[in-house]
Amino acid sequence: MASIDITSRADDRRESAAVHRCCGILAAIESAPGWPRGHKDTVERRKTIPGLVLLALAASGCSTSNQFVVADYEARPNADKYPPLSLYSMTPRDEFRLPCEEHHDSAVLNYCVLNELDIELIRWQFTKSGLFERAIVADPESDYQLLVSTARYGSESAADLGTAAVAGATLMLLPLNVDYTIKVDAVLTWRGLPLDEFAYELPATISVHVSNAADDFDDDLAQSVGSHLIRDLQKRNSFAPSVLHRSISSADYTEDLQVPEELHGFLKQDVKVFRDPLYGSVVRYSNDAVGYGGIDVFVYPVRATDWEDERALLEQESKSLRLDMDLMRKEGAWAQFELGEDEWLDGPGAEASKPVLRFSGVFANAEMVPFDTWAYLAIREDKFVKVRASMDRNRELEPDIERFVKALLDEITVPEESLFMARARKAVRDESLLPGQ
């Protein structure tokens, strides 16, 4: 994929005068001597066309009723919202820019305008849909970014000029329809990594008549462009974790994570794959029939360039887990909180030489109900396997959590190191070799 340059400029969309906004439908309007240009990305070429038609149209005080294509997409009122999305105006790539320039230069009455459509208007279509947690222009904190280039193609004939002259002379009592083609080039990225591309050629018509209500052609175009992008993002399921993981070559937990369906009375329930590949996945086991509550099994990549020193990595991960649990206490999720020291266990069976770290503790929830809690940590392949369980202290039966963990570690199969993580680790190693590091 070609390199991508982005910009969020939104302050020069309306530089053109009223005639250009209301009735700017002829090449003459954008290229007659002395006429103001509409956007800094407009292909810069002046064409010598008489300005009489412009004066006729300007004098008419015309208004518009536009024709454009709106794509249908699913409202999803009861579904989870899509993640935050940041929109950028993308500097046109060569394969998009060059045809525009060629069309503009091919004949005196042909013209093409690049990135005239304000990205803020397209952003509003995403916000208005109600499908996204947030849609904002140029937000560097958003993982997902949609980069958009637009081009407005037009071509006038002698007949069009004559029709415009007649319409202007009759003060727009006769309607004037002018057709455009709006081309769109868009790229969806996640943390700067390209995921998908979208391309459209959308027809649009300005219909100018004295009795029509005044509409903003740019708003109509933004609705057309935005609706097509939203529709295809939905159709391609672009925000699903599985689509992201496939696109960036991260681990496939859905297919490659294998765990038992049942372990010592606990049945496998939900399997959740997180969108962020660094979070991996979690499997819930439950035994509600005897009041045990649930056991959660997390599998996620080791955030280090290698995993040879397993004990050191497990100790560091234990510290991180304890900090996360203490944060929950500070946020008010738990009223009381106390954890014991780390303990080391031997792995099960053939994995006896691979260490297992555990710690346990007690906490009380906001209603002061006491709970026992356990945490076990191990490493398989390049993944942490973390087992977390919290159960009411007033339970009738005592589960053997350690027995569950050893059986799990004896049978679990985790995905091998993904290309995404291999590349990330290599980048860290390469950076550490730079001079001065």
C-alpha cells in the first residue's frame, strides 16, 4: 500500500463566493479570470471563458434542490457501539490525484476539484448515525482512523453554457440540472496499520430553480459519502476483533486456543477475544449448580522480546496484577482488600520443570460480603496463562482451584507466536541497538 499522508484542514471549504456555492456548476465559475478558488487542493489551472453566464446566475439569487445517492445501513439500536473513530482528510495519493489532474487538463470545459468536501461534514454523518462510541476529526488517541480523499469531477458543453445563460436570463424560472461525479478514496487504519480500503464513484446533481428550498450541496455530498462508508464498514464487519487480527496477522484465539470443555465440575462457558491483540482472550468456566461462581482463564502475549527467564517474567506480571487489583480497591469496587505473598508451584506432568506462580487473598465488596480470591500465572509458548477466581466465603463446598489449574495447564494449547508480535518484538530489539540506547 502506498504511503498515506493525512491532514485535518477544515477552514477553507467556504472560500468561494455565493455564486460558487449556490450555482457554481460550470467550469467557468471556478476558472474565469479573477474568480476565487475554492480549496487549496484544487487543480490549479485558469481557463478563459466569458463571464456573462456567471453574472446572469449571480443576479438570479438561485436556490438548489439536489439529487444524490444515500446508502442504507443497519441502525443496530440494541447492539454495542463501534469503537471510537477519528476521521482525517487524506492528502490524495498519486493513483487518485493524477486522473483528476488529467481530466482537468483534458479540455477547457473539464474540471476536477480535490478534497473540496469538508471532513467535518463527513464526520457528522458518523456521529448522526449513533453507531459509534465517538466520531471526531483528527483525534490521535483513537485506535481506528479513517482517512478520506474526495474529488469532484465535472464537464460542461456548449449546450450546458447555453442552458445556463437562458436560466439566468429568466431569473431561474427554467430549471437547470448539472451532473457531477464524486470519487472517494478512503483507508481504514488501526494504530497506523492499514486494515482496509474503500473506493466509490457517486453521481450527484445540482438542480437549480427559483422555487426550490435552499440546500447545501456539501451537506448532501457528505451524506452520500458518509452513508456509503458506514454501510461498507458494517458489511465488511470492519471493527470485529477477528477482522483486525486477520488484517494485522495477530494470534487467532478463536481457532488456535484449545481448552477442555469441562474440568473437575467446571464447564466452559463464554470465550471472549479482545480487540486489542495485546489483551488476548478470556475463557469463563462456571459451576453454578454447586454455588462455586466462576473461574476465568486469560491467555495473552508476553510483553517482552523473549520469555526465557520465566520466573522473572512471572514475578513482574504478578506485580502488574496486584497493581490492577489495588486500583479496583481505590476505585471503590472493593471495600477491603488483602493479598498474600507469591508462592511457587511445580508445573503438571511433563511440564513439571515449568514454574507456576500463585497468590491468594481476601476482599469484601461494597456490601461487605467477604470473598476469597486466587491468581495463578504460567507461561506457555509466548503467552501468559492467567487463572483468576473469586468466590463467596460463605460457599457450601470448597473447590480445589489448584487441581483445576494443573489440569488446565496439562491440556491447554495456545496459539504460537504471531507475525504481529514477532514484528513488534523485533522493532523493540532493533531500537535497543540504536546508538546511545
